[in-house]
Amino acid sequence: MGPPSPFSDAARTWAAVAHLAPLLGYFVLIGQILLPLAVLLWGPKDPLVQAHAKESLNGQISYTLYGLALWLLALTVVGLVLAVPLALGLVLLVLWNMVHGALAAGRGEAYAYRLILRLVP
């Protein structure tokens, strides 16, 4: 067992929530973006929580933009052949990053999403 995390249990929990809350947000229009934004703005001002909320928010914004691009690509006949496997890959990438981000947050470690735009500094 490694050394104890310098962050409180509450901070690690909030940081993990920032990664997993978008799963619920997908059932509400742009909720996947609003929930990490809410954690960033109104959650604890702990550095761990803020860093994970920003990372989750950047990821969700990026993946939403990628999904919209795939949807537009699917409107073409040739694009549909490409869009379906790319969309499946995007879903797997999103879930991978959310789960690994939440696990890293639970350990009190930093995590960087893969293949995202850094729009929120």
C-alpha cells in the first residue's frame, strides 16, 4: 500500500464525480457538459477537484464536438460507412477516459484525457 493521499476523501470523491457525472448528463441535452461545469463552478475549490473538473469538462466538450462531426459525416452515404465504426470507437474512448479519470481521482492523482482539445485552461 502506497503513502496516503494528501487530499481529503471529500476532494477525491468530488474529483471522481466530475468524471462520472457526465454519464447521467447524456440523458439530458448537453448535460454531459453542464455537470462537470457545475462541479468546476460550484464544487469545492480544492486544487484536485478543480483540475479534474477542468479535465472532464475539456473532454466532454471535445467529445461532443467529435460526435457532432461524426453525425454530419453520417449524413453522406460514404460517410455513414466511416461514421459508424468511428462513433463506436469514440464511445469506447469516452468511457475509457471517464473510468480511468475517476480511478485516478480516487487515488488523488492527476489524469489527462486522450485526444481532446484544451479549451478550458
